[in-house]
Amino acid sequence: MAHGPSLEGRARAARQKSVFLNLPYDARFRSLFLAYVAGTSAFGLIPRATLEIPGSARRLDRILALMESCQYSIHDMSRVQLDRRPPPTPRFNMPFELGLAVGYHTVVPTDNIVGLSSKSGHGGCRNR
């Protein structure tokens, strides 16, 4: 009797096609968010974002688990800016998530990270 791939085999296959998207979720970024989702899908990848995971677990644990389930990660840093509400402090959640990905992928050195910025010369790519 033939059996399909094991649960572990299916999880590994899904991970190899998954990409973690670290992107802004606000209305001003909606078109670019959809472009990232469509673009990664067009390459046969499965876009993943923190929006999809329920809020029952600690946010950091959810982010790390999602990153761990993805072979690739894309981080758009173009919206790292000062918060408009007083006091005008920078929002560091997106650079923090990029740092988490770099740290994780340093320990598990088989993955790819792409960081993007709207400022010339600030984007980068790491491919092992």
C-alpha cells in the first residue's frame, strides 16, 4: 500500500517554498504589500506574514516560529521612520525583526534574507 509523503516531509517541502514577509500593514502600504504577496506567489513561493497567526501566544514567539517555518525572508525597511505621535521616536519593530532573521539564519545557515530600503545603497541581500 503506497503512502504519501510523511507529515515531516510535507512540512519540510512547505518550508522550502515559504517566504517570511516583514512589511508594513497600514493602508498607505497596501498596494506594495499586495505586490509582495503577488510577486512571491508568482515565483511559486508561499508568502507568510505575522498577520496570519493568532494572538494567543507571545508576539515574539509567534514571529520566531513563523520565521523558522520559512526558507526565505524579505524585509522592507523603507518605512522605518519617526512615529508621528509625540514624542517623535523611531519605530524599530521592522529592523528588530530583520535582526531576528539574521540571528536565526546565522544559526541555521541554509537560508536567504533580503533587506530592502527606499534609500539608495541601503538594501542588501544575503544568500548562502
